[in-house]
Amino acid sequence: MDTVNLLEIIATVLALMIAIIGHEIMHGYVAYRYGDNTAKYQGRLSINPIVHVDIVGTIIVPAVLFFSGAPFMFGWAKPVPIFIPTVIRNGGYKAAIHVSLAGIAYNFILALICAGVLSFFQDLHQVNSYIEYFVVYFFIQSLIYNVVLGLFNLYPIPPLDGSHALTYLGMIMGWNGLVRLYESMERYGMIILILFIATPLSHYFFMPIRYVIGWLY
């Protein structure tokens, strides 16, 4: 393994951890602002990555994808505990929507920051040092992973954040049929996701993600 490959691995792991761990922390932080102390009391608002590590989602899945030469990286952190009834009591269903979308907002903001930073750098093939290569590669990976996580979680498919936000919106608007539909879909959500990801449907499923990444960088 040469120096460039090592720098790419470190930058990739760092970018992925910041994207997925920050996503979860933001859920807990916004819930905390609405009176839910669950995540705070369990030490899950910490930036210490160890408390957020999920053995499968943070280590095994990304490692398998990386060493198998997959064209993309994906993973997740241990979900931050949130007691939604407390959030709803203090802020209503709008507060629950804010909590649901907090991680997505974090990813989008980080992606925009990365795009802004990259506009000041030249192409990877034109950098003049290992340090500059690492910095540019890190921001490229950060942009990609934050767009992927943000848009992926925005899809209204259980158990993704978009489905929770849409459910609470349905409660606000009195769309009882929609709420019942999502409640019945909860047990099948992962199966639906696998069908979208592991079949030719993935081409259409990830098309918006590819478009946004191309637009930003």
C-alpha cells in the first residue's frame, strides 16, 4: 500500500464517520432542545466516536464495501435514543418533524460547505503535496457521503427519516390514511429498501444523488 492509498483510506474513514455520527448527534441535539434529555443522559450528544459506533454499520459494512472494491461506501452509526412523546409534548408534531429532519439538514449543510471549500482548490491531479492531496480528497469524500446520507434518508421509506417526517406531517394535516399506511409499512421497510438498492431499480433510486453530487462538484 503506497502513501496515496493510505491517505485515501484515512480521509474516507474520517469523512464517513463525520457524516454519519454527526447525523445521529443532530437528531439527539434537536430533541434535547425540545426537552428530551434521553440522548444527553446516555452520553450520546458527545463527539466521541466510540459511543456512536455500531459494529455492523460503522465497521463491518464499510470495510466489506471498501475491500470488495465497491463503487460506493455506506454505513450508519448507532441510533441516538429519542423519546418522541416528550418532544411532541413540548413542541408538537412540528417539533417531531424537526427532530426527524435534523440529521438530513446537517448532511446538506456540510455538503454545501464542502462544495464551497473545494471551489478554492485545484483538481486532485494537480495538487503539489501529500497534505494538499489529503485535504482535497477528504472534502470530496465528505461532499459525496453527506449528499448520499442526506438524500438517502430523505426518501419516505421506513425506517428512513423522511418516512418519520411525512408521518408526523400526516398527523398535523389529518391524513389518517397516510399515517395508517406508514404504520403498516414499518415491518416491511427494510425489505422495500433492499429491493430498491439491490435490483436494477437502484439506477433510478440513486439518480437524484448522482445528479446533486455532479451539480455541487
